[in-house]
Amino acid sequence: MIAEKIQSNQKPLGRSLSSLKIGQRAKVLSIHISDKKVKNHLLDMGLIIGTEVQLKRIAPMGDPMNLWLRGYELSVRRAELDMIYVEVL
């Protein structure tokens, strides 16, 4: 499987995708979403390890957040972005 599971005593690398500021770009390092349906849906839409993303917008109440990746814009809930770890570019 593309995304590796994290062990309970192991701290993930990078920072969460939800912590980016508008306009910041990052590269996906790992995905730790436990709900397989949601995880597979995001993987199918191109949000995979190594993908470069940019935070474009945040909804007024902070959820969802709009990402630019692979030539299109994707809206994702903050709860899912909290479980995706990135390296800021």
C-alpha cells in the first residue's frame, strides 16, 4: 500500500497539511487516515505521497480547505488534512 501505517510510539515526520497558510506549497510525505474509504478516495483523486500541493482557500468557518494539486482544486475536510503530513517547500 502507498501510505504506511504509523506505529503508536512513532511520531510522524513533517507537519500536518491543515497547518499550512494560504499560498504555501508542500510535498506530501505520509497519509495516516484510518477510514479506508476516505483514504482510498483521496488517493484516487491524486493526493498521494510525493504530490505537491498548495493551500488556496479556507472556508470562513475553517472547514473545508481548498488545495491546488495536479492541475485542479480539491476541497478536503480539516479532519482529513490533520492526518496528512507534508514538507513545506
